[in-house]
Amino acid sequence: MGESVNMDDNKIALIRILQEFIGDDAEIDDDIGFFDLGISSLTIASLCERINEEFGTCCDETDVFNNSNLLEFTEFISSQQ
């Protein structure tokens, strides 16, 4: 963990991942909940798998529920790196 985590890079990567699930043209604002964007409870496991693959983390469904918008999840992922 000697490298500093760039939250902007993490945010961009998370937007890209979310768009894989909800469409490339989706507008994803910091404070709009993932469920409001169209992420369903059925896709959360796949979303977590994709996020863990991208960031080398071990997030699970509970982490998505507890950090359910882009800003909160970016902060969470950044804290896990």
C-alpha cells in the first residue's frame, strides 16, 4: 500500500463497471443510489465479482448495500486498497 490511492481513477473505473451493468449511456451522479440506477439485488453478486476483479478487493453484497451510491462506494473501495 505504498502507492497513494487516486479516488478520481477509482471513480472513473467504478463508473465504467456500473455502465457494464446498466448501459453505456447511463448518467451516474455521485449521490444517486445504485438501485435507482437500475442495479438489482439479483445483479449485486456479479457486480461485486467484477469490482473485486478490477480492484483486487474482497467486497461483497453487504458492502454495496452499505455504500450504495458512487461517492460512498468510491470512498469504500479507496479505503480497501
